[in-house]
Amino acid sequence: MSVSELEGRGPAETLAGYMSAAAIFLAAAALAFRPLVLALAALVLSLTATAIGGRWGRLHAIAVGAATVGFILGMSIAVVTSRPLF
């Protein structure tokens, strides 16, 4: 990488990467605790990070997929085991 490539990347792209990582963590937590709240928060975080964009395109896509899977599996597990959804 050259210096000019590093200067073109702003703090918003870094924030979007952290948001995607947090969304993946929340999606994993939604499998064990309160799936409705955590999975929807993960989905909002991941879609916001995707809208910001930047160099983390693959991470954003993984975060959106993880949030979706966390929602579906978390809700299914909560219904089968009779745990609260929110």
C-alpha cells in the first residue's frame, strides 16, 4: 500500500468495520439470549455498516448473513425451548 491509498480511507470506513464485527457478535449472542432484540440490533448494525461501505465489503456481507441466520435460528430455538423472545 502506498501512502496515498491510506490517506483516502476515512474514519467512517473503520467505524463500519467495527459495526460489522459487533453485529456478528450480537448475532451469535442472539442464539443464546433474547433473540428478537439482539438479532434485530445486529441486523440494523450490519445494514448501517453496509450503507457506509468502504473496504470491508466482504465483512459487511458476512455480518448481514450472520444477523439473518441469528434471527432465524435464535427465534426457532427460543420457540422450541419455550424461552422468552424479548
